[in-house]
Amino acid sequence: MEVRAGVVEQYSDFATYARADSPCLAAWATEVVDDPDVVAWLSELPALKRQPNLVFAAARWHGVPAPGPYAGLREALLADDRSGGPIRETIRTRRTQTNEVGRLATLLPAFAQIAAEATRPLALLEVGASAGLCLYPDRYEYDWPPVAALGGSGGPRLRCVVDGPLPEPTACPEIAWRGGVDLNPLDVADPDTLAWLETLVWPEHDDRRALLTAAAEVVVADPPTLVRGDLLVELPALVDVAARHGEVVVFHSAVVAYLVAEERAAYDEMVRGLVAEGRCRWVSNEGRGVLPSVTATLPTDPLRGGPAVPPEHEGSFVLGIDGRAVAWTHPHGRAMTWLG
């Protein structure tokens, strides 16, 4: 019963999180909460495989229409075991590795701020790099209405609505090296891999799918250095490799959330140690409950004594530089609120 209660809570939280951006997936998650048969089916999956994004994408991969009615999802899941379990097998063998390139619109101001303080070009080192789509901030152009814009690259244009005193980037930072670590690095030159990544994009988001295709072309033309391995094991040595090329910036976006609590704490301690030793800078972009030490640096609610969380940012990520929160960000990079 405890596992099933956890599934209900997970899908209820996802329904709230997705409501503004994907009516279809939000409706599916809401229906799951009140469907004991589907909750039981999900409860048989390993804990890390119950995540709504993965389950819904696997169902769509096997033909469940989206946007579409919940009945189609329900029928496919409950009939899956009778047909050999293809959806369950896809859930078991695939991962949610979108590395949403739209997030570069929220990451670029942090990179530019670090570049302005550096004496060498940047060496970008992404934790949980997937296919490395976010390692090319200099290959895009940006609009941050109503504050600023940045062009000149000739690449796709990213748009992020801004509130607050954003430090206006005046140029894309020079990138001397691009690399990353991932348990399962992806090759977007492989059609099957790219098709799976496209399926992970929420069904209503045709603009994000088009951007994913463009980002894949960038990566295929100039592949980064991607290492297969555990970030807790590989990161220090990779920092040393990156340091041969420039000012190292370790960064990640919606990655640490997939670690268990003990691993998150170990990662936090390790990367803070690397920063303290002067071996790298650190840009984090995670849900507010993922890195408590970063979230704790948000402005304080004087009545409750903890971080102030405006209602409009309940589902937002917290952008941090060297462990200090600097902005609220939309999970797909569509908006950000820079803190004073």
C-alpha cells in the first residue's frame, strides 16, 4: 500500500506541474490518481521507472495517441502484459534524457556572468549530458523580453520571458571545450535515438520538437567529448581534463533529481569542494527540492523563516551559480525571474 500511495502522490504532483504546459499529460496523470488498476500496474515497476514522463512516453512510443483520451492510455497499459509487455520493456530499457535545449535561454546569462569574470575561454562540462545538446550555448540566438536580446550566431532563436534585474549578456561566451558525463550517453546521429527523444517531448510542443531536430544537427556536426560513467566517480578527473582547455564550468539541468538523497548530498559536497579549491565554477538548474543547500539561499519568507516561494514558482527550477540561487526558471526555459 505504501508503494501505491507513493505512485498516487507522484502522479498528482506531476498533474499540477504539467497543467500549464501539457493539458493532455496533466489530464492523464489526474486520471491515473483515481484509477486503482493503473496505479497497481505502475506499482510493479522499479521505483525509478514509475516517473510519468517515462511511462507516458513509452505508451506513446507504442502507439497511444497524444493528445488523446485517457481511455487509450489505460487500455494500452492494462493490456500490455497480455501482449508480451512491450510498453513495460520500453520503460525498463529507456530513460528520460531530453536535455531540453530551450533551457539554454536560462543558462546562458549564468555562463556569460562567469565568462565576464574569467581570464580564459570556458570549458563546459555537463553532468548528465545525455546527447550533449546543451553544450552549445554559442550556437543559438536569444530573446529575453522585455529586457534584452542577443544575436550574431546565425543559429536557432530561443525565447525566454524575463522578470527581474537580469544582467544583460552582451555576447555569447567563447567556448574552448565541450564535454560531459552520463550513465548512458546518446548519439543523436542514430535515428532510433532521435525518435525516442522526440517522443519524450510533450505532445503539444511542436516547437520543442523542431528545436530538438535543429540541436541534433549542431551536435552531429561538432560532437562533444562524452564519457560513460557515474558522475560521482568520473567528475573530478573530467574537471582536470576540461581545465587544460579553459575556465571549467560544471553544469546540469534536471539531472540531480534522478539521484537518491544520499547521492545528491554526496554530489553537493563534492562539487562545492571543487569550487572551493578553485578547480571549477558551478551552474545548477534543478527543482527547488533537489539541492536544499542552493534553495536555502533564496530570499527568506519572514513569516515562515524559510525560503520564500511565490505561488507562480511552485513548479519552477532554481538556477544557482556556485551554490547561490540567482533565479527562478521555467523547466523548459520559457521564462525566468532573476533575483535582486
